[in-house]
Amino acid sequence: MIYPFLKRVLPALVLIAPLWAQAESSLPTKSCRLSNFPQEVQCGKISRALDPAKPDGKKIDIHYVVLPSQDRNKLSDAVFLLAGGPGQSAIALSDTGESLLGKLNRRRDLVFVDQRGTGSSAPLNCPKLDNSDKMIDRNAMIAAVQSCMQALQKLPYGDLQFFSTSIAVQDLEAVRVAQKYSAINLVGVSYGTRVGLEYLRQFPLAVRRLVIDAVVPPDLRILGTDAKQALDGLFADCLKQVKCHAAYPDLAKTWQNLLNNTPRQVSFTQPRLGNEMTDLVTREDIINMVRNALYVPNMLAMLPYALTQAEQGKFAPLLTMSGVFNSKSPTALAGGMHYSVWCSEAYAVGQPAPVAPADEFTHVATEMYGKICANWPRATIPKEFFSIPPSNAPVLLLSGGIDPVTPTRNGDMVAKALGAKARHISIANAGHGVLSHGCVREVMTSFIAAKDDAEALKVDAQCVRQIPRPSTWIPPKTIN
């Protein structure tokens, strides 16, 4: 349903009036080609102040792509995909977005905005952190991040304190206004859920429906707090499976042996280049590799094998799963934007430093971010950013029961704060990000396409209960 503007036109005009003035100077969209689409799409950009407090000061261009609906009865409530990270380019994810949101594209435009600091919108990339041909120890990585920070500060838009979520959603609203959309629908995954919540807080009248998958609350300050719980859950699940228990009789002990036998020199085939190499693997390296694998249930199914092999000194499976040596992909994070956002919001000025629980996963992550963020320029974060007001627009929250980063309790807490128009759906056997699992995409589509709010909140989601946990992979026996 398109919002009845007779009820909201005056307050909405008051809300967006300052943004109209900024959008008027923007160029209209024009036909363009992207490598991930066979058809022409529409590309646009708007000029925005780097510092919102200085509208006549330094400018940056915010780039976006529109996949227009071709329906004669096209609706004006476009669907915006909010990328994760922080640091992903929404335009780089546009082909994935089309696959998830394709049915909605029949009558609605799909819009992909590169958030400031990502993609083509004043990018804050750290290329030396990508395409590594060797393991990088933690101290070397921290030094490389600091070097990147210094290089970024020399850019024309290198004032890193102006790349916060709160400022970025104002750019998003400017795109909505420039495109003359009515209240819009937003779909955010992981960090994109924080963007969606902040947009809803700042521009409540501009939101028709909001879908947030793998919920990152505004006050979340420590990453990976449930990684150990997810790994322990894998061990417990293996004990219950006859075949898994027979193949991997004591995974918990295997894990501890692996950690205790570090640091160690290991030889392996470099997964990307195929050459043989020897490198030092530390306890922190192993923890980071396993945390990466825990994100994806299909990887989780392979993890018992990879851990068992690593304990025996064969690190190739674990290295391959972790993506340590992957070449940079179009969806890779812009490192400078990532740290600009996270250091400003998790280590906000005036707030005490995050204190991690006493487990190996959260300790490693918190220690590293603490050292990086100690010197990183920080935005001024409004205190209201950390609050979640009740929503007048329907919000669908999605969580995975074996998510090591954004557990179901995040969704429960945010749904309670949002109030009566929020509905939280948890998928027991899913990990981080559930929209691509089974029927979840159809549930999301029905939620956004519903004619009224009541129908949207009652969308049938029984099918998610049938999504299974991936079976643990067991290598086939060699026949002599």
C-alpha cells in the first residue's frame, strides 16, 4: 500500500524540505551498463556536503543505481537494498539484490546506493590489506591499517570523521527525494540493519516497510560475542549425530589441541595461487579463520573436517574455508569506511571502551579493534543514535539460530523496542543472514507487497521451520 499522503503531506514536506534544496543540483539518472546485468539500468549521483554542518563546503558524490520497474501500473514505493559490512558497496551487490528482490521489481524500482566511503561514493579503500600472498600477523595488520588511514587522510575527502551511519542515512534520504519516491521499503542485512534502524529513526515518515536480517542494534559494540557459543553448539550437535561422532569422536579436544599447539610453522598449498609455501600460524590466526567459517552454515558443516586436518598439520582446508588468501572481490569491504564507522560508533567519544567476555573469540576481536580505533578519527555520534523509538511502519526482523555474530536475542530486543508493528522471525538452523534460505525470500516479498500493515504483519512464515541444519561433511572412505 502507498501511504495516503493526504494524512502526511505537511509533516513530510517539513521533514524533507532541507534535502530538496540539496537534491535540486543533482544530475538525473541516465541509462548505463553494469557488468553484472545484461540489460541497461539507470545510474545517478547526487552531490552532498562532506560535512553536513557546512552545506557550502567540500562536496562528495553519492552514486546509485536504479533497476526500474517496467510495469504500466508502477508503484512509487521503491525498494532500497542496504549493504552490510560496514564497508560493502550496494551497487556491487546489485545482482544479488535483484535475485532476492526480483518479484518486487515487477511493480517497484530497486535502488542500490553506494554509502559514502564505499564503491564509487568517495571510497575509503585499503588495497594493501587485500590480495595478500602470505599470512599477516596482527601487529603487521594493525600497522597496515594505520598506514592506510594516513593515506586516506590525504584524499580530497579524507576527513574520516564524516563517514558515520547517521550522516550516511541523510544521503540515502536525499536520493529518495531526488528520485521523487513516496515512502520507501528498505531491506538491510547485517550492518545494513543498523543503517535501516537509523534511517527509520531520523526519517520515520519516509519508511513504508523495513526488513532487517541479522540484526545489529545501534548499541552493539563487540563483534562475535556468540562465536564460541556457535562453535560449542557444533561440537554438541556432532555428539548427537552417530556418523559425525564416529568420524570426529572428540571435536572439543581436537579444537583445544589445535589452539595449544601454536604458534607453529606449517606448509601448505596457497589456495589462490597454487604454490607451496611455509608460514607461521598463530593462535589468533586460527581463531580468526574459524570465526569466518562460523558465519555460513554450509561452512559450518565442513568445519569438523577442517579442524581435524589442521590438528594433524594439514591447514589447507581451514585456510581455504576462511578466505585468508582470497583475491579481492567486488563485494569486499572498503577498509577505511569500515573502521570509520565502527571506531566512531563502538568506541564513541565519552563512552567507556568495550569490555569483552573472557573467551578467545571476543578477546581477539576486541583487542585488535581497540588498538586500531585508539588512533582512528571518530565522528561525533548523537546520543539519540543509540536509541530505538517505537515504529509506526511495519518492521520484519529475521535472525539465524546459529548466527555467531548477531544472535536471535538481538532481534528479540530490537523488536521489543520497535513495538507492536514489529515482528521477529527466527530460523533455528540458519546462520548469519537468512534471506537466501529456503522460503524466507518469499516471506519477505509477501511482507513488502502486502496491501496494508495488518496483512504485512500477519504474513505466513510457517515454512521457515522446515529449513534443516546442514549435515556434517564426512570424507568418503578410500577404496584400495
